[in-house]
Amino acid sequence: MAYGPVRIALASSSPLVLAGLRNGLQRRGDFEIVSARSSLDELVADALPLAQAQVGILDLATDTDAQSMAALAEHGPALVLLLHEQEVPIADWQAFGQVR
């Protein structure tokens, strides 16, 4: 049985990280980028492409708003969180059931 490409939504405040993720995933050929935005808020506002995404890849270097994370989780894609060496409130998100 043949499956189509995995549909990905990307969010990063870094243009370099966003371009690297987009180019690297597209080169593989088995991923389709349906949305690429510079913040979680922009990604959540981009409702139609986001609804088509199977996976959301989020660079949390500067964007760690729990409300945006909760709104994104409501749309249903599996989330991959890219964390940097800084304090990020993952325990807070887990306590509210937003990250599993």
C-alpha cells in the first residue's frame, strides 16, 4: 500500500532554522510542508493548512506561550518540540495535559 508524503507545519522565530527545516525535509521527498510560520501564533492563525498537517515541528527558542501551545494541540497534529539549552516550562504544559 502506497502512502503519500507526511504533511508538516513548521514554526520558528529564526529564519535560518525555518529555512533549514523546510529545505532539509523537502529534499527527502517524503514530506510536504503545508505551512511555515515565524511564530506559534501565526501558525495557529493559519488554520486551513494547519488542519491538513499531520505533524507540527516547533522551534521553541523564543516562543514558549502555553496558550498558543494549547490552541495548536486542539488542531490535532502530532507535535515535535525543538528545545534549546534554556529553561522551558515543559512541566507546566504537561500539568495542563498539553504535552504528552
